[in-house]
Amino acid sequence: MEHQMIKSLCRTLTAITLGVAVVATAHAARLGDIATFSGVRSNPLVGYGLVVGLGNTGDQTTQTPFTSQALKNMLTQLGVTVPAGTNMQLKNVAAVMVTADLPPFAGPGQELDVTVSSVGNAKSLRGGTLLMTPLKGADGNIYALAQGNVLAPGISAGAAGSSVQVNQTSAARIPNGAIIERTVPSELARGGEIELELKRADFNTALRTMNAVNQAFGSNVASALNSRTIKLQAPVDASAKVAFLARIQDLDVTPGRETPRVVINSRTGSVVMNSNVTLKSAAIAHGSLSVVIDSNPIVSQPNAFSGGQTAVVPNADISVQEGSGVLHTISESASLRQVVDALNRLGATPTDLMAILEALKSAGALNAELEII
């Protein structure tokens, strides 16, 4: 009987230990998802080109002279001479900007997806073909060449003064539309050292990252320089270095607590808050003021044989109404759900909610940073 009680107690302790372990690692994140290695980054590319083969939806060259100039220069390079003073009335050519991202460690011959965007007043790029366009980096060197049939997701049509458009027609994509011609030199580690950069600066996350790396590899492998950067002692051999960085990426680290933040988009009326936003007890009186202007013109009719003319006299009725500003009390809220429930009870629109959140922040009742975009 005593033996069975001991076994039961051991199972209970084991279950409690596992439960604590699960709770402790419930919010752990893969280090490769919250941090990047210094020097491992993409590089933007941009180029100017021409899209041809459009069905009378290209640039109006009288308003976009750079399209005609670019076409003349291209024809000259191909051995075609355009007489001076020729007015090229083209409707199936559009000037475009071509953009792409050159990924790290990409080699010559690899392909990239490119985005083609109209520069002039082209109505649609649908069905067009991008002619060979050099893509340059920030240093002015050519790193890729783009060419191919564009894929525009939108469609537009018009007739008799009416038109309809679905999605965007002046921008398109070319899957695998560029070929890399030159690589960007990148040194992954200098002298056996490489820096690990957190995507969100936080001293707690940096400390936990350093401890996790040192626990897995040794006490002198990682050292935190600041709230974002952790210096790593990497192997010198290339193969060993890749294996070392792969293990670093797979480490589990619990990030530090997010800063309470409320993001307000004044253009769209969106209000977004993270899970750490809390409220203190406060009282809110929120009312609305509406002004109604009603136009009631009066027709003035003169007497018979008076020689007068009928006239319309403007007349407007203006009324001002102020909504009830009942004082609402909100209790202290320790979770996001309680915050949302408290704000929903006010019955405010998103526009009114922006003003309420700003007032709560000024009154010290909102524990969060306000970010207006």
C-alpha cells in the first residue's frame, strides 16, 4: 500500500513538473524568427524599361515625352534610325519602373521575381511584354537583367464614357522575370566573429539569447553588446560555421515582454492594440454635436399686373443638436479582453474611440504607448 502511494506521488510530481515546463516554454520563440545575422540581408534593385504589345492602353506620348525618347534610344541601339522631328504617336508602349530584391548569397544565373509599375499615364499593362531592362543597385552597378511577359491581376474596360476597373492594372508581376548577372560580396563572419541582431530591441531578450547560446555551446561563445546585438564566436571553417549558425537559429528563446502599444490609423479609422494594454479606473463623458442645415428656398410670386418677376429667395433652417454626454465609469482592466469589453460598453465609433484613447492616455488611465500612423 505504501509502495503504491509513493508511485502515485511520483506520478503527480512528474505531471506537475511537466506542466511547469510547458508553461515556461509556452511563449518561447525560435531564435531564427526573432533575430537575423549581420550581413545576411537582401538588396533592392531598380531599373527603367519599356513594356510593349499593349492594346491601345499605353502611354499618351504627347503627355509623356520620356516614353518616346526611351523608345528612340532603344531603336538606335538596335540599328534603327528614327528621323529627327518624327512625332511618334504610340499607344501600345508604356514606360515602367522595374523593381526586385536581390537575396543574400544569390549567384549568377539564378532567377528573381520582378514588379513592373507604370511611370506615365498608361491605362493598363495587361498583355504586355517587358523588354530587356538592366536592374541596378544603390552603387550604380548592374546586378540583374529583367525581361518577359507581364502578369497584371486587374482588368479594366470602358465604352461610351463609362468605365469599370477591377484591381490594379497599372502594376504587374513577372515571375522569375530577372536573371542575376552579378553577386553582392558579403562576408558572413570577420575574424571568426559574427553579430546576431534582434528584430526588436529588448534588454531582456538580449540577455536570454546570450544565456541560451552559452548554455548550448559554452560560456564564452556569446556576449550581449546592447539591447539588440549579441556577438558570437563562430568557427573559422566554412562548413563548421554553417552548422554552428543552423544550431543557433533553432534555439528556443523566450522574448521579453512587449511594450503596451495602441496603433491608430487616422486615414482608415483602424485601432489595434497588443495584449499588454491595460486600463486604470476612470470616468468618461462622451457626447456628440451635430449641425443640420436644411435648405428650403421660397418662391416669390408678384401680384397680377404688377410688372414684377417670379424669383426664388434662398432660405435655410439651421439646427444644432448635442447628444447626451452620460458619464460612464470603466473599471481597472488587467487583460486585453477586459479592455475591449470596457471600450465596447461606451458604444463609441472608431473615430470617437481615437479621441477617447487619447484622453485616457492624457489622464494617465491608459497603460500603453499611442502610435498614430
